[in-house]
Amino acid sequence: MTDDRESRFIAAAKTELERSTQQLDELTIARLRAARQRAINARPRRRAWLAAGGLATAALSAALVAVLLFAPAAPPPATGLEQLELLSENDGIELYRDLEFYRWLAEHADAA
Amino acid sequence: MAQFATGNRDEALDIVQDAMLALASRYGKRGSDEWGPLFQRILQSRILDWYRRRRTQHRWRAWLGTDDDDEDPLAALPDPDARRPEEQLGNTRAGAALETALGALPLRQQQAFLLRTWEGLDVAATAAAMGCSQGSVKTHYSRAVHSLRNLLEDHWP
């Protein structure tokens, strides 16, 4: 008997709660919809990330191959005497200081 | 549910939005059958966080002497024996009385009752959502039903 009354009470409470949900005002419903939309928009998009990651990997691989294939061979290491000579020559030091400029000049010389 | 817990529409909507965002950003890739339980877990956790923050704020205000009774979430908490919703509101509508009675329940009882009754979760799922043991859910739920029946016996004898 007690259980029956409790069941009836719970059923009545549930009915009232569901009714209260159906009676939500328009503003609240609109805000809930907006919140839902924001959540959907915030969802991470796996495909977009995969595409971006794939492009980045491909670009990195291409750059690595280009460096390996076309980079000039490293000069043989200077001996102790050559290093001493380089350090003692002002011209050599200035050449290294202006290396960027010389490189630019070499590249643009043809067009000049 | 957040509305019952906070007693404030704006706060409730913020909590729900926060829970939705957390679900979508963290668990959007999970199977759709998991979304419901996960959402409830997140939502109940957010409600509990909100409640703890408010309680802390209330203590600080009390210490600083700037307490504001209107913003005190504890003011609505448990005193079921001293309050009768229809007396307090002068409203005999069962729905309004139920809302008031639910607002008067301690948070954990309120959560257990709403998850079991409204959401239709079983004890195990309710325990998962509330982050507590099944025994605790049974205790909270039983106390909630007892309190609510006492409060609402004029509406639903």
C-alpha cells in the first residue's frame, strides 16, 4: 500500500516536472538553442585537423628532400693552419661578415 | 535541473552551456549512447562546483561582514520541517509547490531525486552521474522522497 502511494507520488512528480519543461519561456528556449549551437561549433573537427596535419607533413617532407638534394656540399674542415690564417686576415673576416650581401649580389647580378 | 539547484535562471543557463561545451569539446567523438550519461556527469559536477563556490563566497562574505542574504544559496537549503511550500507561497498549485519543495532539499538529495525520477536513471547510472556510491544514491533518494511527500502531502496524498 505504501509502495503504491509512493509510486503514485513519484509518477505525479514526474508529470509535473515534464510539464514545467514544456512550459519554458521563449527566451530560455532560445538561449538553450544558442548554447547548443555554440557547443556544436566548438566541437573539434577531426577531418579538418587531419587535412591540415597532412599538408604540414607533406610540406615538411618536401622541404627536407630539397635540403638534402640541393644543399651545397659542406667544405672540408679547415686545418689548424688554415684556421689561423683566416683569423689573421681582415679580408676573410669582412667577407664572412658581408656574406649575406655577396650572396644577394650574386643572385641579382644577372638581372642588373 | 540546474535551475532547481541554483534557483537562478541565468546561473542555470551558464552551467548548462558550460556542460554542453565540455561535452562537445571533450567527448564529441564518443559514441552517441555515451553522450547522455556523460552529459549528466558533467552537468552534476558543474552544479556541485557552483554550489561549492557559492558556499565559499558566502563564508568570505560572512567573515568580511558583507553577507547578503538574498544571494545566499544556503538560505534555500534544508529546513523541510519548518516550511510548507503552499504556506510560504500562498500558492496551491502542485507544480509550484513541487518546485519550491525541490528547492528546499539539500543539493545531493535534489540531484538524486531528479536524476532518478525525472531523467529515469537507475541507481548505478545516478551514482555515476553524481560521482558517488550507489549506497549514497539510495540514501539521498530515500530521504528526498520522504521529505517531498511530507511537504506535498496536501497535493499528492
